[in-house]
Amino acid sequence: MARIVIVSNRVPSPTERGPRAGGLAVGLADALKDGGLWFGWSGEISAQADGTVKRVEAGNITYATIDLSQADYDRFYVGYANSTLWPLLHFRLGLIDFRREDLEGYIEVNRLYAAALARELQPDDLVWIHDYHLIPLGQELRRLGVKNRLGFFLHIPFVPASLFTALPQGNTLLWAFCAYDVVGFQTEQHRRDFVDCIEQLLGLTVRGDGTVVAGAVSMRAIANPIGIDARGFAALAAKGERSAETRRLKESLVGRSLVIGVDRLDYTKGLPARFDAFGRLLNAFPEHRQKVSYLQIAARSREDVSEYQALRRELDRKAGNINGRFAEFDWVPLRYMTRAVSRNTLAGFYRAARIGLVTPLRDGMNLVAKEFVAAQDERDPGVLILSRFAGAAENLTEALIVNPYDPDEIAEAIHTALVMPADERRDRMAHLRARVFDVTAETYCRNFLAVLKG
Ligand code: ADQ
């Protein structure tokens, strides 16, 4: 059986297992259940970042990492990846801060990864590379003569060709995608937009099944939505419901309904409009005053990118305004925390909430929506309010779907959810649960690897 090699910018530390592990570590656990190699950045900045590989064995998985230099980190990670590609692929052209030297740094770091990874590879390895930091890695590996099957998965959205053309030297990046055997997207829409770019901007023909065969190019674009370990998360929530934190949270609510939002503090997540929506709810539907509490947990992220600092200031101000305007001496309408909480705690909190508020302006998938659904008690479930621009909306159609740019619409959806009869809540949640338990982390890994094996 071929060995599986996972490559991602951040490699989870081998000790970061079980309930505290988040995101990719959980999502990709299934791909490495029979062992394999996980390769990427150590998370360390070091003066002699020369591509030396550090290896840690944990069970049947080898974690192999390299360090980056400060200059590489600034140009590759803060610069091109997070100040050009991230805003571009989330439809935010106005936030792009492109510099040629950042693009050069991005290519150089991908080259550094390729040189270090090529030395680790065995001929039959299936190599699965993740996310926008590492788009050119496949091409760099090919340049070094690597013949292995190479797959790539983009966790964030893709944009229509009319937006993509704004990217300086964008066609070079499109050619880099063409070095892979398989390129995966979260949704059919993202896949279609990518295929349009390949056709319109590179002039290649893409067949109905997403395959491009032209000269040295033999690549297939697929849609393969990521999911969560739904059963595991449901069990965590059932247990978390009885945890000390969840009990404290419930006691503090004194019977009020809980609205919960959980996000990285990122401008793609639609937090300012969401805060505005809550203010408008309290203004337009005064019957909910003192009857509802909104808890927003927004883990700070990418604080070295200036847009993120500005967002934090904006949210601090908005939170202050809402609480100043509506609070009573015994009721704080908006509880706002800017740090991460453990997965156990999160699971219990989701289950305690009447409403899960997930309103990104754009999102590849959004796993919080799926976690909220998996955590619900089917007998008395909450309601999911979901942005139509989250990838998750492609199949979580029984959520209350909203336009995240319209705070009034979000406020109306919160009102609808607060007064929704129990039968309707159960009915909607039963449909949502069927989907979340059907498209899981396991099916995501299995499907992608099946296509990659060819
Ligand atoms: P993210 O943008 O990070 O991921 P998301 O899919 O919501 O967004 O995943 C975040 C994960 O971190 C979830 O498991 C969530 O529980 C956890 N998390 C978020 N805020 C937290 C907090 N304050 N405390 C504790 N945990 C928190 C990117 C893409 C998404 C895509 C994923 C996976 O942007 O669109 O769904 O990758 O492909």
C-alpha cells in the first residue's frame, strides 16, 4: 500500500491530539490512520533556516518540519499568502497589498519546501498538499524530477476569472496548479470558477469531468467538501454539556436564550455586520431585550497583518456601543471574548445555545457550522443561521440562510429562530444532521485519496 504524505504549512505538534486538536489535525487524521508522513513548517523562525528537517515519530506517523527565516516568514506568510492570496480568494480586492518581493519570497519558500520534501519521498508515496500557502509546491517538486502522484486541496474559496485577473502574474499561479494530478475544492462553485480561469486565462480545454490534458499537463479538478468527525464531536458535546464550564455558562444565563458565534478574528467572518445585526435585533424587536445573550468567541489570529489589528479595534468599539446602549445592571447583551477555548468547552457551549450564528462574507467551507449541528440535542435542538457565502451553505440548505452583508436580514433571522416552534427546529436540524453525519472528515479523506490514487 502506498504511503500517504500530507504537506501543510503548519504541522500539528504530535502532542496536540485528542479533544484539544483543531482544524486540519482532526480533519486529516483519517488520511494517516495507517501511518505516513506529515511535512511542513515547524512554526519556528530561526536564523539558519536552511531547510534542515527535524523529525518526530509518534505512533506510525512521522512529523517532519523545517524552520523559516524571519525574512521568509514576512514575505511568504504575512506578505503574499495572507496579504495577497487570502484577500483575493475571499473576493476582497480592496484589501490586497501586493509586493513583488513578497511573491519572490513565496516562490523561494515553496522551493525550500520542495528541496527538503523531495529528499524524504519514496517512489510510491501519494503526496497530498494543502492550501494557498503551497500552491507552487507541486511544480517545484516536478522541477526536481519528482514523479509521484501529487494532489492539492484548496481550503479557501476560488474566485471568478474577472476577479482572478486582478492578481499580478496570476497566470503563473494558474500554471502552478496544472502541475498536480488532482486539485480539490470545497464546493462545486469554486471548482467551476477555477475551471473557467483555466479555460479563459490559460486557453486550455477542460473536459466535463474536470480533466485537463494538454502537453505536459494532466490534471483533474474536483469538488470534495471537507467535513468533521461528526460522531466524535457529538459525543464531545454530550459530555461537554455536563462540564463545569457549560454549567457555569447556563447558570449565568438564568433562563435566557443563548446565541453563539465562534470564529477566528478575521475580516472574512463578517463580525462587524453580525454585531450590527444583534444591535438591530434589540432595537427592532424589543421583546427580546433581557431575554437573549449573545456570546461571541473570536480567537485572535494573524495579528502581524495590519487589517486584523484594525478589525479588532472596530469590534471593540461596536461591542462597547451595543452594551452601552442596551445593557441593564443585571444583563449584558453581548459577551465578547478574543481568545480560543478548548474543543470540549466549545462543544458543550454549542449544545447549550439556541442559535448558532455563522455569517462569513466568504468562507471555503466553515467547520463551525458543522460542529454546531453535530453538537445539538435532537430532542430540543438549536437553529443554525448561515451565510449563503459559506461553502457549507451548498448543502446545509435547511439552515436559515442569510445575506451576511445585510444586518437587518440577520436580525430578522435571529428573531425567526428565537420564536421558531420546536417541531420546526427538530425538523430542520434532522435534515442538517443527516448531511453533517454523511459528509465527514473521513469521507473527505477517502474520496480525495481515491481520486489521487487514480
Ligand atoms: P478557518 O478559516 O480557520 O479554516 P473554520 O472552518 O470555521 O475556519 O475552522 C475553524 C476551526 O477552528 C473550527 O474547528 C473551530 O471550532 C475552531 N475555532 C475557531 N474559533 C475558535 C475559538 N475562538 N476557540 C476555539 N476554537 C475555535 C479554513 C477555511 C474554512 C474551512 C477550513 C477547513 O477558511 O473555510 O472550512 O479551513 O477546510
